[in-house]
Amino acid sequence: MCVDCLPFFRTVKTTEEQRSTQPWRLELAKDVPQQSDGIACGVRILAFAEYLLAGLPLCPDYTHEHVDDFRRQYAARIFWKTVA
């Protein structure tokens, strides 16, 4: 899924200072929790990105209730304009 987005991201305009001379490194993640519904993909991607950036391991058995908790946390952050 994210691999399909790479052509788009390569076309994003940047200033010369922002451009990297290094090619993007593609790394496939293993044991990433999968959604079982058709609406939680955005929340799951945000959670995955946060855990990945923080260097935390993903719990492969988190449930839809966890997704609901993430959704509430993201809504509160947006409402209070905070970023963790």
C-alpha cells in the first residue's frame, strides 16, 4: 500500500535545500497488525508511524478497541492542538 504511494511522494515539490541527494530506502515491515474493517486504515497508519518513529515495537495483537483509543487520542490532540 505505502509502496504504491512512492511515485507520488517523489513528485512533491521541494526547495533545493530540502532535497536529499540520497535515494529513498525501502524497508518492508513484518508482522504489522492488519485492519479487519474498512474504516480504520488511517488511524492504523498514524499509530504505526508514531511507533516506528519512536523506535517502539508494534504489538501484533492489538484490537479494534485499541484503534478506538488511538482515534480518541488523535481527536484530543487535534482539539487541543498538541503533538506528542
